[in-house]
Amino acid sequence: MKLNIEGLLVYFPYDYIYPEQYSYMLELKRTLDAKGHGVLEMPSGTGKTISLLSLIVAYQREYPLEVTKLIYCSRTVPEIEKVVEELRKLMEFYSKETGEKNNILALALSSRKNLCVHPEILHANIIVYSYHYLLDPKIADLVSKELSKKSVVVFDEAHNIDNVCIDSMSVNITRRTLDRSQANVETLQNTILKIKETDAAKLKEEYRRLVEGLKEANVARETDIYMSNPVLPDEILQEAVPGSIRTAEHFVGFMKRFLEYLKARLRIHHVVQESAPQFLKDIFEKVCIDRKPLRFCAERLRSLLRTLEIADIADFSAITLISNFATLVSTYSKGFTIIIEPFEDRTPTIANPVLHFSCMDPSIAIKPVFERFQSVIITSGTLSPLDIYPRILDFRPVTVASFTMTLARTCLCPLVVGRGNDQVAMTSKFETREDFAVIRNYGNLLLEMSAIVPDGIVAFFTSYTYMENIVASWYEQGILENVQRNKLIFIETPDAAETSMALEKYQEACENGRGAILLSVARGKVSEGIDFVHHFGRAVIMFGVPYVYTQSRILKARLEYLRDQFQIRENDFLTFDAMRHAAQCVGRAIRGKTDYGLMIFADKRYARADKRGKLPRWIQEHLTDGSLNLTIDETVQLSKHFLRQMAQPFRQEDQLGLSLLTLEQLQSEDMLQKIAQIAHQA
Amino acid sequence: MDDQGCPRCKTTKYRNPSLKLMVNVCGHTLCESCVDMLFVRGSGNCVQCDTPLRKSNFRVQLFEDPAVDKEVEIRKKVLKIYNKRDFDFSNLREYNDYLERVEEIVYNLTNNLEVEGTKQIMEAYQRENRDIIQKNKAKLTREQEELEELLLLEQQGNEQRRLETLQEEQRQLQAKRKSKQALLDELERSHVPATILLAQHKDRAAQLETQIEKQKQVVKTTIFSTGIPMVFEPRAYCPAPGHGWRIQLRTGVSSSHPGCLQWALPSTGLTPQKQRGAQKYEAVNTNSCLRTQITTLLYIGEGAIDRYGWWSKVRPVCICCYFCMILFSFLLK
């Protein structure tokens, strides 16, 4: 259908539209008009992707000078494929409606086999790739350098974007890395000696270039301001390499000294935490390495590898990692911390020294993106509470909005189970984890659910060790046996092959017979990527509140930093993180308006206002006061009632006019009014 | 490190992990006991390369590769002489060339190439640039001290902030507990119906919440980036000077004194002196009622409340305060 959104003609490739899709497109258009950034939360399974694409493509056609490119960033390769499918449908619709051939070029960069499209990027209108191509400074430099300013960047499924930013700027160095780097350095030395004998001119040429201060790869730039490399600020990029690392031998000696220093640092017997300036001071005292040559480490190494014409760069990954670490530690004085641990917390007897150079500030990696591009949209199904993202990513959005699902029938039923039938509180709090009664209550909950819920149930635990403990206890108590009489049980493990096998069999079991139960972990592969549509997931049970491992030193350093810089309390942040994972897990079951599912939060702490308030709006509005702090019996009763209601036939005509609209219905007055109410500004 | 053996008494290192390895100027290692044994006999020659050695030249080995130790030693000595910095040169190119020369010297000395020639170059340089070397040495020590001071200050600042936030949280918890206790006491003792008491308590709790929120938002900065300290003056509602004097009928403006007629007067209209007076004694919160202002004055002890000067220190904010003031001034006269 053809829509008119505040004067813009939008081609929408389906005959029916959801009211919240219209509302979403409206907010999006307003954000683009204001040329600002936006944070939009729309529930999963409501056609977010097609709304985004159709609006931005229409905007591009209407104002080709305002928006030259659309950069769509997604998390995983299957998601990228889905986006490309929708785009194809949209293009077909366009050519059918307008009758003219459209000249929009779309590029998708997914995996290693599909790379090397550099000149085409300059002419493409739509680019689809993964977050890392834009956020990770080492990759962004190569791929996204020439994207113009007047582009719209969309981060889809961006609820974990702060973790992606932090991981891209963090480095972990172990003893093995250092040994491999040592081997690399020796190889470099030998290669240099060899080349000196055969073809000394190459090294001389490189030397001359470094003396003159010319940069490598000076391709003539046709486009305007490109995105700068966040590893090196602009002024430094233009500076020449310092004289102490100009010649190849001096540079190799420099790297040797640096490696020896790192080895000495790793030889400690207690935990050390220090900031980047302290580290630099220490390194200057011990091995007389200055800050400036460290900064140019990565660049100098790249130039050397190119001059020596080393064919297999992958062999030198260890030394590249070290040089990246050197560059990062000398460039940023704030927002990073260095933690050296002689062993891991859980295995205190095994000596495994690790140096964690962790970024505590996600805004460092994403700042260039917000500054260079005129409109950046962050969207996902679970972004609550919405005001935290602008704070931790340090940007000012013009739009912050959360949308709900308009439903003809209430197809989700969130319940908070706080007590067992013996009135013992159910919780995954650390102190009560070993409690026999709590484990038995959890088992009873699963047993009752397996008796009444048809087809598949997915259960999420807070961690692998917790899941193993509970399952072992259940086995001893005989609960597993009873559950198996109703449904089969599959379990997720840290091993990827086993998990995919379990998933496959689970899906097979749901197709035939009485269905199955999948036990998985809240931060695992299943909760991040797999959708459980229709009969694959009729109920999702969240056992406990999925907090991260709170004793980790890196986490503690990060929380301290957040408190000092952004005045975010530690408790608030931990709860926010736990609730967004819980919401992600629970959102796996609903992938559309005809889909329905039970969402069971099995922990008494979910009833508290501070945790409930951090659930996304589209879940919160169905969580009534009467569904808080239920016992197992009450839960079973409510679930039975819900499931029977949902099992009634539900045709599309029932939805028309309420949650599914045709063009005429869309344009009626009261519908437009209702739509205006859907968007809730946070 | 543990898998390295002393080249002389090979077995001793493995058997005794607490034994330290020492390195000398020729770049070869020896364990501590071997060093002692070597100098007991009076002769000081390296085992591997036979160069004459002195006991004082032995240093504890920090790095796995003794060559690196040797290089670091040489580098430190060279840098004591070649300590020019980037501002000593007119452009970046010259500075980089200077750095490269330094590297060449260190490289030659470490690998024992042209040792004599290099030493001569170093001596010549030292003679020519003696005063610059001295100046830079002094500057370096000064800078290091400043850096350490800054780091110390920062650490102290961090500690203080942490303590403050902890204390703040404690205070908030206590305030909440007190208000809950107060509610229970009131319910027990007072004769007012329970619903009204509950409503009052809710109000107070909401006020407390907003106060806490406001405090969280306030980021205390005391100093501008140029170093000029900021003086924070809480200013009441203050229309532009030259504004005419008139009573503004605005209900519910000042919430301080219960029973006060809630009309506010614009401040600048009255008398300029009053304005200036209020400016001087900024400790007095000119937002609150006259009575509170006077009690604050008395408490702070800002000069005696003499008969003629006191009304320059306070400012009436509502109409009943104004009448009170006129009354008092008559009385005191």
C-alpha cells in the first residue's frame, strides 16, 4: 500500500499494516527531519525491519541530497540475511508500483567470502553489515572510512551495544600471546636480515618515506569528511612517525623491550589494578619507553609488514594484538583500566596470569559514529529503561520513544511466581541457592507447567553452574523423572555443536508428539539468537534474575567508573543489565501477533517496583497487580485459563480494525488519534 | 623465568627457586651464589666472554632475556646525557632526527659495534651541551614531582568522593527509616484519622524522593576551567533591575511559614540598599520567611543585630513579613 506520512509518500509492500508500525514510521520521520539521533523501542515480531527500510528508502527518494546512504547494522549473519530478504521484497514492490526501474544499489557485507567491495561502497545507497564494521576501531578504519556525513545509521537489536563497544576496545593478554609474539619478533628480525642482503632498497624506501612523514595508502579522496579512526585522534594521524622507531632494527628492538616488560609484569603473585597513566609511567621507568612511540606502534608494524611483503599476516596476529594494545594504552588516559590477575578466580591453584586492558566507557568507541553521521537510530525490542542509553553512550537524542503492541486479543501473559505451594519464597539469590526447598519448588513449577502447557517450553537459568547444580538436585529428588513422563528434556551446554544438536532435536520433538523442554542459560547462544515461534515456544520460564558474576574485578572497576562519571548507582546498573537479559529471553516466545505465549518470571524479586519498572513497556502493561507474587497453584490456574482462551480459533478478520489495519481504516480519524497515543515518550 | 638455568652451576637454579639471577655489562647471567664465588677468588672475568668485570656492575635480572637488561642499562646511561626534549628543537623533523641518532648510539653500544667511536661522540656531545643537560635534568625532576602530586590529589579526590557518596546513601537510608518510624509513632499517638496521616506521610516521602533526585543531578563544580573559583549564590526570584515596585498576587509562591499570606514582593523594587545588603550576606537564604532569616542571622552571628543595621541584612519576601518588619522597626526606634 502507499502511505502518506506527514507529507512523505511511503511504499509499504504489504496490504495490511499494524498501527504501531505507522506510529514507528512517524517518529522515525520526525527524527530524520530534525537531523538528530533517536532511541526507539518497539516490541519484537511487529515488523520493525520493514518499517525502517520502507520509510528510509522513501525518504531517500524524496530528499536524495539530505540522506545519501543508509547504513544498516545488525548483529548476526542470519539477521543480515533477513534484512536483505525484506529489502528485496520492497524493491519488487517499488518496481511493480512505479513501473520504473529503480536504481538503488544495496550491498551486504557478511562474511569473509563476500568482502572486497571497496569501490562499490562509494556508490551504494544501502549498506548492510555487522556492528563491528562501524564500531571496532581496527576494522572501521579499513571498511567504513569513506562513508559520507549525510548518512543514516541504524543499529538494530542494539540492546547490547554498550557491551559490543566495550569489547571492541578491550584487550586480554596471556602468557601464550606473549610467547607467540616473541616468535613473531624473531621472524621479523630474520626477515629483515635476509632482505638487507638481497634487496636493501625496499627498506631504504620505507625509511625515506617515514622520514618525510608521508602516510601509507594515500588514495585520492573524492568524498567529503570521512570517519576518523577512534584509535588515533585526528592531529596525531597527521604527524610523522617518531625518530626512535624509524629504522626497522630499532623498531624490532623496541618491540622486544616492550614484550619483555609485559612478561615481567605478568610474573606477579597478587592482583594489580592501575590506570593507563600509571602504567605508562611505570613502563618509562623500567624500560625507558616513551608515550609517543607507543602510539605509533600499530601503524609502524603495519608498514613494516607491508614492506617485508609478508604473505601470511594471520601468523602475526599475536604481535598485532600487542601493538594494538600499545596504541590504545598510550592514546587514552581516561576510561580504561588495567587489571593483572595471577590466576582466575575460580581456579586459584592454576597459575594463569592474564592482563586485562578493559574499556570502561562505551562512549569512546561510538563517539565518532555519533559525531560524523547526522542521524543515528538505536532500536530494539528491549531497551528499557530508555534514559540509560543516552547517558552511558553520551549522546543527546531528539527522540526517545517506546511503542507497545496493539493486540486484538492479549497474546502474552506475564506472571511473577514468587512462592511455592509451601509458601517458601522462590529466588535465585546467592544465599538461597543451595536451599533444598527452593530447588524443590522450582522443580515443582517445571513439573506443573510441563503438564499443562502444550508443545515446547523454554526454561532459562542464570548461569551454567547454577543450571548444573539444580538439574543434579532435581535428578536426585526424582523430579526429572516425573517431568520426563510429560515431555522430553533437552539441555544447552557451553559446547556449540552439542547445543545445535539439542536445538534440532528439540524442534523435532515439538513438531511431533507432546513436545519438549529446553533448559538453557540466560546469556548463552540460545537466548541471543534463536526464535521460538508458535509451537516451539508456548511458555518461557525465567528461573531467577540473571545477574552477571558480580565478583569480577573488571565489572567492579566498570561500576565504579559509571558511578563517578555518570552518577549511575551500581545497583541500578546491575538491575538494568539483568532485566534487559531477562526481557530478551522472555521475548523469544512471541514473534508475531498470532503467536501467543506464557512468560513466567520465577523469582520473588521481580515483583518489586524497581525491577518491574525496568521491563519494556509492552510487557509491563500486561503485568497486572494480580499477577505478582503468585504461588505455583495460582500460576497453574491462570495459565490453564490463558491457554484455553488462546486455543480458540483466531482469524485475521478478528484482528482487522484493531491490530491490523487496511489503508482506509488507517486514515480514519479516531485511528489516527489512537496511533498518536501509542508512542510513549520516555 | 624458572626454566632458565645459571650457566655455571646449572642445577642450582632448578633446585632453589628463590635464587636470583644477576646480569652484568656484557649481557651474560650468573646466579647470586656464583657471583659471590667468582669474586671470592679475586678474579673478575665473565664465564662466557672473558671480559673483566666488577662486582658492583652486577644487577638483579628483571627480564627473561639478559640482552634486554643490558640494553636498558645502557639506554638509561645514554638518556642521562641525551636528555633534550621536543621543545628544544625548532621543528618536528629535527627532533625526530635527534631521536634517531640516540637510537643509533644505544644500538651500537649494545651490540658492541664501534664502541670507541660512539663513546667519543657521546663525550663530545656532553661537552658541548653541558648547560642544556643540566637545565633539562632539573626540569625533569620538577615535572615528575608535579605529576606525582597530581596523581596523589586525584587519588585523594576519588577517596573523598567515594566516602561522600557512601555517607549520602547512609543518610538517605536513615531519613527513610526515620520517616517510617515517625509515621508509626503518629498512628499510635495522634487523634487524626489514619487516612489523613497516611496521605501526609506519602507526601513527605514524595518530597524526600524529589530532594534525593535533585541532589543526584547536581554535579558539584567549584572551579572554572581557568582556575577561578565559582561562588554559588542562591538567588531568589529576581526581576530585572529598574523594574517597578508592585505587589504580585501569586498564591502558593513561598512555602515556608505556614499561615503567612502567600504573596510575594519583587525584591529589586524596594530599595537598592536592601538588594546590596542581601547580596553581602549570602549565607542568609533570602528565599525564606523573615522570621527564618532573622533566626539564621542570629545563629550565624553575622554582626550584632543592632537597631539600625539589621534590616539591611534581611529581605522580606512576603507581605506579612513586610508588615512585621515595619512593626519591628517602629518598635526598635
